[in-house]
Amino acid sequence: MGTEGMGRNGLGPAGMGAAGMGAAGMGTAALPSRPAALLCVWLLLGSSWGPGPPGVGAVPRPTATYVLDASSGLGRQFDGIGAVSGGGATSRLLVNYEEPYRSQILDYLFKPNFGASLHILKVEIGGDGQSTDGTEPSHMHYENDENYFRGYEWWLMKEAKKRNPQIKLIGLPWTFPAWIGKGENWPYDYPHVTAYYIISWILGAKQYHDLDIDYIGIWNERAFNSKYIKVLRQSLDRLGLRNIGIIAADGDWNISKEMVVDPYLNDAVQVVGAHYPGTKTVPNALLTQKKLWSSEDYSTFNDEVGAGCWARILNQNYVNGNMTSTIAWNLVASYYEDLPFGRCGLMTAQEPWSGHYKVEAPIWITAHTTQFTQPGWSYLQVDGHLEGGGSFVALTDGLGNLTIIIETMTHNHSQCIRPPLPHFNVSPQRATFYLKGSFYLVETLQVWYSRLDFESANSILFKQLQPLDVWRGSFSIDLDVDEVYTLTTLKTGRKCSCPEPPPPQPFPSNYKDDFNIRNPPFSEAPNFADQTGVFEYFINGSDPGDHVFTLRQVVVQRPITWVSDADQTISIIGNFHWVNLTVTCDIYIEKQDDGGVFIAGRVDNGGIYVRRTKGVFFWVYADGTYRVTGDLAGEEVLMKGLSGVRANAWHTLTLNIQGASASGLLNGYPLWENVTISKPSNGWAAIGTRSFEFAQFDNFHVEAS
């Protein structure tokens, strides 16, 4: 073992007893009283219980004992660890990666005994609305429209299943297309319509992609409706889909209040799922006697603190809250980093143009649980709190295998983005475990170790150590702060060592897309990130010339929203730090009279904040006018006039921004110039429309300096 794996007393990290020595060497028979036992162990280890070289003024650590025994029954069934793609558009850039990098990223996420080895993939059921970092397209934009190849979640689910056929799949809507609400921003007025829409997605997954959906949600973090849940359950059962469980309500625990007094609602729901529960549940949730999940959690920047947050809640969601599954938002940070919640994924893959990605610490924290457990295992009935702070869980497959996961995350090094974390203390300690019943026969445990380093950024992540010999059903381990151990009978763990990806590079400063692709692998053009509306590849069969293959905005009614979508549609692209740039694009207004489109630069916002977006926006309208505005809402007018543009004709717009000045060209001729720009100082390029309306774009080109 190299020095990286050695602890302060030379017995492995944090002083784990080598070859079963320490308290393990004493066995379980004729144990002396605790003070005598402590003295005996201290002498065995050369008085080396703490910082400093062995035997030189070291101070004994406080110790505690923990018993693991399945003889009197098991705890709750473990349902797995997972992550969310969506909510929204969090995997947007992933699909644009070239091979072999895209497959490497997917392997790190889903391949068993490789990286995160996730048990669950939860995806957004796209509804055409903004759902955090972008919009995801619906399979039914309109009532008479069905297309089960839009977006990238179908592809992602298939890639996950390809790597792990046992992975569980969950679908959950954040937004809904407008026709569901029939004019109202509400999906529950017509519960049979909403149920039809959701079940169409489930059936389409099977018919077109051979994907079996395991669970379905209601409406992410918004009000639940008991009548709708019952209608959905009845509709699923009527179609022979009884195996699909309903998770409710993907918000707080309040649905459990109704479930305990409404047996029909209780029967309809298979999982009570809460978001960001702070590792705590509520009495009513326990009274439902249902599975309890943290069905969305984490949502934290993926540095060492994020890894500490993840390590703590993976254990303590069960220890404190009886939750048997924890699902991270989000799967992979594959969206522009300057959108909201940048890098809040288990890993980062936000540069398809360079191929660069980064396997962040939360991937390896995940592996401590996922590589050594499976859904269907059971937790042991133990308290799980370590006396010196931190926690442990123990799980078994019922066939003799045992996995113990220990974490000692300190308060300041494990704060998640939400909820606020009450203060607690964690200190170095010794833990002695006694294996009873069938586990008494365990002779050796494999050891995997992580230590999060917040001083020198020299963390040890998912390192395999020498196996631990268990002597007469007992072993001891010295624990320092901010550590994770997995002790397991399984020998299948593996830390992948793929080749290093290419180095990071900024978005290309000269970028073109003519959208000329007859059979695109995805419905959206690479690198465009829709923030309101949906922009799809389109074959313009009526055009006899150069604009047969275009990009078209296709959402023509404001969807049932999850946040405050803009009143205009917009798709961003490029480098948020661009200052001087020229954007050129051919545009085609389809809406007569009051239709309009824009191109833009220095766009400073998106995601849930899209309504407040500033930038330099060059608009042309079907009534023959133009405007230059400093915001997406069009309230800050910098210049206006006549353009002669009309609907149903192609025109070329050019926007040039240099320093504090901007100018615009129409069809190659100056239309306006010398408009003074005070702010913002930098931002993305963008295209979009005046309202929810059809419009087409072609031959997009941005050149930045």
C-alpha cells in the first residue's frame, strides 16, 4: 500500500486494524470491561490512537460498539440510488459529444461496477415549458400530434438500459403542453385528459423504444390532486399496467396527510416521494406504510462540499428518515455552466465541442453504495448514528452478503444547497462492530475508502485498501472526519481508469450551422439550448430553393408552466463570456400581421430567470417594422423604424456588437447603426420569436472575438 492509503499510525487510513488486530483481535468471548478493553487495545496498537507518530504522546480515541445481526428480522427494503435527467434540459449538451467520449461518460454513470453504477434513472416527461435550465419537448405538442422521437430522454434511457438492463426508469412531468389545460395554466381540470397524455408517453416508450417504465410521477414540486392520482391509477390498471408504481407527490410530505384518511388514495400510491427532506420524514408518511423516498435531493455544486453533502444524505436519509431511495438532481451537468445551478450534477460534461468532461467526486461517493448493493437488498435494523458523529448503514442480500457504508462528514463540509443544515459535531473516533447471527461467519471484508480533502484538494476517492480480517465476529476501525468507508463481502468493486478526456476549450469563436440534415439523430440542433419554446429540425417541403432544411420554433401556445416562462421564445448558444460578436441568420416569419423574430447577442440570462433576460436584441416584424431592444421583454427600446420585412419570405439579419456600439444589417444592407450599448457586457448569442408562433431559421453564423 502506498503512502496515500496509510493512516497516521501506519495501519491504513485512520488507523484501521490490520489483519483483524485491534479490538477485532480480542474476539467476542470473555470481553473485559470497557475501560480494560480500551487499555488492552491501546497497548496492542503501541499507544497510537491519534495524531502524531505511533507511541509519541498519542491520545486514545473515544470508542463505541455496534452490533449487526439479522436474526430478529430485517429493516426496510433498499430501493436503489439514482439521478434525474431533466427538470430541465440538464443533459442537453451530452448528446452532442463525439465518440468515444460520449460512451465513456455514459459508462461512468450507468455501467455496473465501473463508476456511479446507478440503480435508477429518472427523466423529465417533456412538456414544452421551462423547467430549470431549459425546455424539453413534449411528445404531444398539440392534441392531434404524437412523436416519440423528440428530445434525448428516450435515447438516454436506452443507453442506461444497454449498460444495466436492471436499471429502474421513472418519468415525471414538470410542464404540460397548453392543450392539456384547455386554456388554463392547470393540468388537473380534466384528469382523464392528463392521464391519457401521461399514459401515451408510457406506451410510446414501450412501442417505439422497448422501454418498460417502472414508476410515474404526478407534477414536480407543484400541487397534487387526489382525483387525478386515482384516475391515473385506474387508467393504468385498466390497460394492464399494474406493475407501474405511482410516486407522489414529488414535493413535501403533505400528501401523506390525505393518504392516511383516504384508503383509495393510499392504495393508488406506491411510493411517497419527497424532495430535499433534510434526511427527515414525518409521522404521517410512516403511517402510510408505503415506500418512502427522497425522490429528488442533492442539487449542489459538485466539488468536495457537494460530495460531502451527497455522502451524508445517502446514509442519513435512511438513518434519520427511513427513506430507501435517494435520487440526485442532476445526473450530469451537461448544460451551459452560467445557466442556473451550474455544475450541480454528479459529474460535468458541458463541452461537446472539445470532448472534455470531468468525473467529479460525487461519482465515487455514489459508488460506495451502488457498487456493493442492489435494489431488493434489505437494511439491517440498526440505529445507524455513530457516537462521535456521522452515520453508518448496513445492508444484506439475505444470502449471506453484507455491506456496511460509514460516513463521517462534518457540518461545514457537507452542506447541501437546501434545506439549511442544523449544526452538529463530528470527531475522530473508534468504532467496533460485532457481527452476530449468520454474519458471525464472515471472515474477511473488502475495504473501499474515500477522504475528502478541503485543504490541499488532494482527496482520496474510492480507493481499494487491503482486505480486513474479521476475528471471531468482530473488528475495529479508527475513523477521522470527512471520510467514507465501504466494508463488504462483495469482491466486484472496480474503479474505472478510462483515458483522460481532451483538455477543456471554449466554445468555437467561429460557429456555423446550416441545419442541412435529412435524418437527424435528435430533434434539436447541436448546442442550441431552448429557454422558452422548442426549436426543432424541420423539412420545409414547400421551399424550392436553399431553405428546405431549417430550424423551426414549434410551440404556438403558452404551455402549462412550472416557472415564469418568457412571453417570447428564445434559444441560446455559445460562450457566456463573449463580448464582441457578429450574429447572422436567415429568418422566416410565418405568423401574418403581428409575427416577429429576433437574433441577439450578449444574452445574460436563461433558465428559471429567463423573463429577466437582458442583451442586444434585433427584432423584425411581419408589419414591416423593426426594433432594437436591451431586453427580451422588449421594454427597453434602443432604436426602431421601418424595415419592409413581411411574413412568408426569407430575409437575412446581421447583428454586430463591438464594445459599446451595435449595428444591424438586413439582407446585407445597413438598417441601423451606432446604437450605444451600456449593458450587459457579455453573454450568449440567441434566436427567437415575438410570441409563441411558428418561425424558421437557417444558416446561423456567429463570429466572436
